[in-house]
Amino acid sequence: MRFPMLISLIRPIGPVVIGISLGFTLSLLGVTWVEEPCDAVSKRGDEVVLVQEGNLKGARRPNSISPGNGENGDIEEDFEPRIVPYTPVKQSQPKKVFRAKYISTELGIRERLFVGVLTSKNTINTLGVAVNRTISHHLDSVVFFTGMRNRKIPHGMFVVTHGDERLIWNMFQTVKYVLEHYISEYDWFYFVQDDTYTEADRLKALVGHLSMDRSLYMGSPEEFIGGEPQGRYCYGGFGYLLSRTLLLRLKPFLENCRNDILSARPDEWLGRCIIDYADTNCVDEHEGLQYYHFEMGKNSDPSKEENVNFKNALTVHPVSDPEQMYRLHKHFTEIELQRTYSEIEKLQAEIKNISEVAHDGNRSAHWPIGINPPFEPKTRFEVLRWEYFTEDQVYACTDGSPKCQLRGIDKADVADVIETAMGELNRKYMPVLHLKKQQLINGYRRFDPTRGMEYTLDLQLEVVSQKGRSRSITKRVHLVRPLSQIEIIPMPYVTEATRVHIILPMTVHDRYFIDQFFQVYADNFFETSENAVLTFLFIYDPFEAQQVNQNDIFGEVKAQINAYERKYPTVKIPWISVKTEAPSQIKIMDIISKKHPVDTLFFVASVNTNVNSEFLNRCRMNSIGSWQVFFPIHFQDFNPDVAYHNQQPPANIDLVKDAGHFDRSGFDEACFYNSDYMATRTRMASDVQENEELLETLDIYDMFIKYSSLHVFRAVEPALHQKYRYQACNPRLSEDIYHRCVQSNLESLGSRTQLAMLLFEQEQGNST
């Protein structure tokens, strides 16, 4: 009875008890336990004490109280929060990343073939020159190695001298030099004697099919003297090819080869060294590629040689004299030319056959087959203009005249086209018909930038049959002179950081235009601190020089120079005064050249020139020391009274044909280095001693053309602009310079259309 009553009393509070029990259980499970350090635990009886360092606190159980006695307890009770100020991290200077000058260097791309020619003091000027002339145009790197050399080195050849005539020593020094200077730049190394002819194109083709990672020693295998069975070396007379991998394997043992191997022949010494230390024998065949060579007999005629090995030869040895070397080169060039023509014909036939199955049939194959299709203009302004010509005259002249005589290269071009047309016609119709040219009736030509020069000829021909009958017919033929393979000419490296010294010669007639020059120059250079120095050269005639103390004709100009120097304290404008009756360019530059270092870059300007930074950068890039001088063609404004007759001229004149023209008769502006001027002037000195009038009859352009081997670069320069001005031509200078000055004045008056309109208006006014 009591038990049921107890149950009835407990039942209402049962869920409460169960809930409290679950709460305690869950709270115990939710405690975060921290692993206690092993070395920081010490026991005292049944009590466990956690030893902490510094402010580090161990984990404690819930509702537990941290001990307050001791040092740690004091620190915790006295703890106060504090604000730590933010200190920005100092950014260190980033390290300058070194980048290679060329992408190929950064990517580790090497050139394919290096050629070393073994020559001597006695043969470098004969056979050495012949080898250079026959292979240097086909191969990128050709170096000549010799023991001793003559005082005069042949022009255009890179010669390395070892200073000793011993053959083995020279061979050792040659390999060592290549390992020190070229091993990281090339994949293959070809060595040949100067009495061997090398067919350069075949050598490049052979190397182009060889794997660069092979240890290959390739040439004409020969047995060692005495018949030693351990290996074969490459005979030096026919040349030999070494891989970069092989030379790198040989490099650590090169000194051992020099000390341990005895031999009388350099090729045999090198062969023993390669076999002993690189474990590689000479082979003449590798992966199906053959090293063909041919031994030349005495007094042999290459044109009569029918041997198959000779026709396929990579090298021919021995060559007795330079004349025989040139005959061999001519013969092999003709063979390669015929092979090229045969390949072209096969390709044309293949293109023609494939085009038959194209969508639009044979029309998809443009004539001539294999040449780019003609240019298709998008608008009427892009239509290419045809020039009409005869055998003596052309009806499109550079000076704008309607008709002029065919001269020079144009006449040779027309004669060559007619001769080619007759040759192709006779090849097509002979022996049935024989054609003879009577005259050229009509000729048309145009330059297509996508394919070359196109010609259309109407020829009057005499046709002679096999029976001797003849008649006159007219035949139209079409010809194309295609553009040849584009060649990238390597140029020396230049920068735009070079300081330019602007030389401004001034005569009494130029002083009235100095205000405009100073205004433009100050805006473009003084304000921007351009890396350029302006130097004035005041030219007095003898009478003006006598009056300089009483009445200096350039006094106002000098006052302006002082004013600009005060306005721009960092700017200094030097000036030089000279006295001469005939102010020729060469006499002026002789004075300027002596006052500047040899590495100075000059820009000779005129008072009418509007100079800007864009042009100076091109002056720096186009003027290359010991390589090239630059003569820009400025844009000359027309006379505003003619170009803008009865109109107000615009403030800024655009470069259009009705506003001006590029003055090809003007040679006043020039960019060149002082070293190049001095070298050219030195070559001219002997002729000046015989004829002092050369200093007045020649200008700087003519001097560089006649007495230097530099590239004379002359091109239109849109950034070089000149206002119209009538030039006072000095009759004391040479007739050619005076004529050019007069021609420049006449061409700068206005265009033909503008001058014709003025004449028409004048005639209309006179008639009324």
C-alpha cells in the first residue's frame, strides 16, 4: 500500500530528476581538456601541481579556483589590459630581377652550327679569303684559327691567333678557345682546313637532322698510323663534325690529352683524345645520314666530273688555289639551283593537281603557282597604279613629270624583262617556231607589295617556222618578278639614353628666324629636361668679323641665349664664333669636332627645323657608331601665299600633300657620331691635300658616301618639320650644292596644282 503511494509521489518529479542528471552528464562531457606538459608535472603525495612558465595558464576544471598565492597569482590579480601601438613593417627594397637581353638566352636556346677554319700565316690571304667568300654568306658564325698572322688581316674575317706555329699546340688551343667562348652558344661544331671546299647548304641540312644530345664524332674515318685496332679518327682534310655533348665530355681531360698523347698530325691527336677519354669513334654515317666527301685530283675540272660521290659531296679536298675554290663553288651552286628549280616544278604540279578537286576548280590556283595572289583593294584609294613604259621612256616620273627617259636600273629592268619574256616564249614554242623580237608596243608594270613587280608586255614578234616561212604577230605576255626571301639583317644594339649635341649653324640671314626656333625648342626640351645640348655656331664673313666690337650682327641672338639661361638655371647654351667666306658643312664640322669627345652624337640642324623628342629618339636609334649615319628628309611647308591663296593659313599645318612635301633636295640635317666623322675625314685628308676645293664642293652627305664604308641611311622623317622660308643660296659653294639649294626653293613654292591655279587666275585676270 505504501509502495504505490511512494510511486505516485515520485512520478511528478521524475522528469526533473532525469533532466538534472542529463545536464550534469552533458556538462562533464563538454569540458575542454588541455594536454599537460610532461616535463612540467611534479607530484606531492596524491596532489598534482601544474608548473607554468610566464603567463602561460594550464587548463583547469570547471568551477575550480586558481591559486592566489605565489608570483603567478599576483600577476593574474594585477593584470591590466594595454594597447599595443601598430608599427608598420618597413618595405625592403625589392631586388632587381636580372633579365637576359634576348629571349633565346633566357630560354637556353642555342645557335645550331659553329664553323672553325684552320688556316696559317701563308694561306690566310689566299685560301682563307676564298673559304670566307664561299661559306660566310651561308653560315652565321665562321672563325679562322691560325698560329701566326700577317700584319694585314683580310677585311670581314674574324681571326684568332694562337702565337705558335706548332700544329698540335694550335689544335689544342683551338679546342680550348671554343670551349671557353662558344660551347654555351652552339649545338654543333665543324672544323675544316682552308684547303677544303665545303658545301655550306648541305652542311646546314645535315646538322638540321641530327639530334643535339648525341655524342657524335662525324667525318671521314681513317685508321691510325701503324694499324692500331682500338679506334678510328676523322681525317682533317675532309673536315669533321663534333657535338656539344662530346666536347663537354672531353673538356675535363683536355690537359691530359696535351700532356699524354704524342702525335705528328693534329687530326690524329684529336682523334686519340676523343677515343681515349670520350670513348667515341669517328663515323661517316649516323641514323641514315651520310657524311659525303670527295678527294679532288690535281688539275681536275669540276664541270667535267661525273662521279656520283662528287655530285653529292659535302666537302671536297684538296683545293690547290683560290681559283679552283671559286670554280667548285660555282659548280655546286649550279647543282643546287637546278635541284631547287626541280623542286619548284614538282610543287607547282602538285598544287595544280590538288586545286582541281577544290570547290572552284583550277581558279583557286593563282598564277604563277606558288606565288601569293594579287592584292585586292578594299576601296578605290587602295587601287594599285600601273606605269606605262616603252623601251626608251616611262610615263610616270618621280618628280611628277608626265614623261621621262628610262635610265639606270629602270632601263636595265625593262631590258631584262623583255629578254626573259623572249626566252620563255622560245622555250615554249621551239623547235616548231622560232620567235624574234621586233619591238615593244606597250609595256605596263606595277609593284604589288604582296607578291612583287608585275609586268604586262605587248610584243611585236617575227615568227619563223621550220620551213623558213615568217610573219609578224603581236603577242601579250604577263610576267612577275616575285619578292625574294626576306632577310633580317643583324644590327648593333643601341639605346635611347644617349645625349644628343644639337649643332645649329647660323648666318646673317638666319637671325630673323631664331625667335620661332627658341620658342619651339624651349617647350620641347628646356621644360622637359631632355638629354640634349644645344650649341650655336655663329658664322661671320670677314667684313662682319671686323665690325663685331662695334656692331655684332648676332648680338640680339646672344642676348636671347643669356635670357634663356637665366630663365632655366640648369640649362647652358654654348656658342662658337667662326670667320669664313664659304661656310661649307665640312669646314664647320671640323671646328665642332675638335671641341667634343669622340663618342659624341651630333645632330646638325637648321634654324627652320622644329626639333622634338620623337625625332631625337629616332636620331639615337638610327645613328650607330662605326656602322650607320642618318640623314633625315624633313617635311617642308609650301609657301603660304601659294598653298593658301586668299585664305588664312592654319595655326598647325598637317602633313598632307597640299600643305608641303618631303624635301629630297635638302641635306642640311644629319645625325652621326664624332668618331665616324673623324675616321671619314682622315680618309679624305689625302685628297684634300691635292685639291683643297673639296672642302667646299662636298657636303657631309657626299663625304660619307665617298670616303666611308658606313651605312648611309636616308629616309623621310615626319617628326622633322620645317616652316617655309626662302633660302639664300651661296654661289661660292660648289655648283652641285648651289643647284640643290635652288631646286629646294623652287619645289617648296607649292604643288603643281596650286601653281597651275595661280597661273590660270593670272591669265584670266589679264584676259579681262
